[in-house]
Amino acid sequence: MPRKRTIRRFGGTLPWLRAVAFATIALGSLSAMPFYPSSITPVIALVIGGLGVLSAQLATLAVLTLLALPIAAANIVAGALFALVGYSAMSYLGQDDAKPFLVVALAMLAAGVKAQWALPVLAGYLLGSGEGSIAALAACLAAEGAGLLLGHPVFGVVVAGGTPPPIVDLAHPPVDPLAFKWFAASVSSLDPNPVIARITAARDVPLLATQPFAWAGAAWLAGFIRRPVGHRFRGVWGLGAVFAGVAALGGSSVALMRAFSGPVNGATLAATGVTSFVVALLVSAVSDWVFTPSTPKAIVPLSSLDTEDADVDELLRLISQAEETVAAKHTVEAVVLITDMKSFSKMTEEEGSITSAKLIQRQRDLLLPLVTEHRGCGKSTGGDGLLAKFDHPIDALEAAIAMQRKLSEFNTAKDIGHSMTIRIGIASGEVVLDKHGRPFIGNGLNIAARVMSLADGGQIFATRPVVERAGLDRFKAEERGTFDLKNIATPTDVFEIDSGV
């Protein structure tokens, strides 16, 4: 049956709206920090907006760096912690055109106009229940962290638990901050103990721990209520999703505040609830009625056309639709694992094709179930290797370790006449999936193959982003160096993962 995909009217303008959002975030946040000269702040905001069109990930990195400098000037330890957390979360914040980062950043700015509850609701409405819930939770945690650093007990309508004086005093920047003369003095007086003591002395800890889940729950509810494209009463359900999300978030926030922190400012909460509902309603209406989502005609397989009689513009339209479908439905950021059997050609020459083929099939029978057990999707490379895609690097690394251990057990069995040794490469990046969700082609696959070629039998090699996302303390990883891989533009840091074999 012909496949269908969802597109939006005026979809070509969405990157420019993203650029406006980045520019607004940069202008608003930098204006609140008297660190950068006011004469260049609008210029910086325009540059950030331009980066947002070219690369959402690069724009996200630039904003994080610009925010880290004023914080570091006020308190070098706090600035280092901010940079560490921000850069470590880049793989999440920058994914999907940096939508998670935009939700977090705009939720911070929305506190100033009493529309803070609109962002988690819109996160669920626009991104879906799962992704929206995670983004809303991250936004609430960011607001709590900002309140702690600035010494505010409340950040907008988010209880932050901070107490004056602030850990980070942004109101009094150093003289001539861009000369960086403050840096040496800050490093020489570095003392993490006061910062740690202030953070651990935060008030309302039960509320701080519970509050983010209220935000996540409101996002999940909005995403759950909203109906799919083409539903007859989609607009009515959309209105209900916005109202239910804001109401749930407002009600749960009031209940949590009364339970953990005593009286609440009713006027502020009411104003935030009304403003948030209006903002969320307007944005959802624009999303559904201006950038109208639709399901166009199914793409007709090219093989069903009489290409001799087909007009050129019809063929070009079909090619364009096919390319858009591949980009929209089959191209993802994922972790790719690829294996290769050591000395396979030599074994084939010595043992014969039949014996080698039987060994390859035995390898598939042993290893492919391990991919599935670790939430991956794999297949044979068509030769003596396997290829698999994972959503999270932890699953990929654990699957690789399980593979090496399984083959070690196989090779030590007394009734086995031939041994198998494989090398494994793991990398992350863009990859095109087949209809079963298995990797087909892409930069992530190319890097994984190049990394695998550096390994020897029994070894697991992985790139730095994979190891850092999985957690350096979770696996025994030893850095093997930086390599200029063939046809890969940037040098690649490679780690070896100890399988315990």
C-alpha cells in the first residue's frame, strides 16, 4: 500500500521562526546579564539567529557558551558547573533541530511575562507525550537551578529553594569583562565548598524533587489528549489538550506548594494560569491553522508508472516526494554498532566455503538475539559481520560486551572445532533506516565502520560521544588516541571498552 507522511503548510518558514526564537533567547538572556556591552548585544543576538538557520546545534552551543561566561565571572565554580552540565547535555538539547533547548530556554524567559506554564504544555502538544515530557522536566530543573544560583526562593512560579545572598551575582560584573582580567583572579580564589554548601542547604527539597514531574505530567497529558492529523474534531481536542494541561499544571503546582512550602501568592498564580492558557492557545492555533499539518496523497511507487509515458514534471515530483519521505521518516540520529570476523578470508581458504558459511550462520544465531535483548535492531551485513542500530549508547555498549562474552564462551566449549573472534566498532550520527528500523546507510554507519577497522579481534572500539553519553564511570574505557579516519572530515577520539574477556 502507498505510504503517507505528514507535512505542514508554509513548512519552509519554520527554520526562520527557529532563528527568531534563538535570537530572542540570546537577546533576552544577555540583556538580563550586564556583562556584554549593550551596543553589541543586538549584534550577538542576530548572529545567534543566523546560526539557528544554519545549524540549531551550533546555535545551542553558542548560547550556552555566552551564558557560561557571565556566570563564571561572578563565580568560577558555578560557571564551570553550568558549562559542564550544559555541554554534557548537548546531545539531548541539540537534537531534533534543538527543540528541547528551545523549550528550556523559552520557559526561562516566559517567567518574566507570567506565561511559564505555557511552555511545558506546548512541549507535549507539539512534540508529543514522550519527548514533550522530557523537555518539560528539563525546563523545570533549569528554572530550579537558576533560582538556586541567583538566590531566589521562587523563579516565576517555580519554587527554587534559593536564599540570598546569591551564589552568582550578575548585577555587578567585573570592570571591562571582555578583557578577561577577572579570570586569573577567579581561578586563584577558586573554592567549591561555599557553592556546594549553598546548594546542599536548599530549602523545600521535597518540592524541588517533585515539581519537575508535575511539569512532565502536564506535558504528557497535553500530548495524550491531542488527536492525530486528519481527525475530524482535532481542533476541539487541541483546545481541550491546552486547557487540561494548564489546569493540571496549575492545580498540581498549587497543591505541591501548599503541601511543602506553606502559603502561595494567589494573584501571581492566577495571572500565570490565565496568561499561560492564552499563550498556549495562540501558539497551538497558529500551529494547527497557519502551519496546518496534513497528510498528502500517498507517494506512488515509481515502479507503478509507465516511465516512458510519464511527464518530466511528474517524475521530478515523485523523486522529490521520495527524498522528503526518506528525510522525514527514515533518517534519524542513532548509535550504530558494526562487527567483523577476524581472519575470515583466511579461514574460508583453509576450511572451505561450506564450513565458513556454517560458522557465519552460527555467529548470527548467537549474536543477533543479543541485539534484540539490548533494545537494538540488527541484521547481517551480507558477509561475515553484523550491523545494528540503538537509541541509546548504553544499550549499544552493553550489547557489544555481551557479544564478546558470548563468543568467548563459544570458543572455550570443548565440542567446538573452530573458534570465532570479532572486532566491534560503535559510533553515533545520522543514519538512514530501512523499513524494519535497521541501519542502511549514513554518516553514523561510516564512522562506526572506520572505528571498527582500527580494532583487533576481541576488541570493542567506540567514539568519544558514545562513551561520554553512556557515562565514563559506567564502563571500563581506555582512550586509544585521536585518528584521522578515511573520508571523515574531523579527527575522531577513540576509546576501547573492556569486555572483561
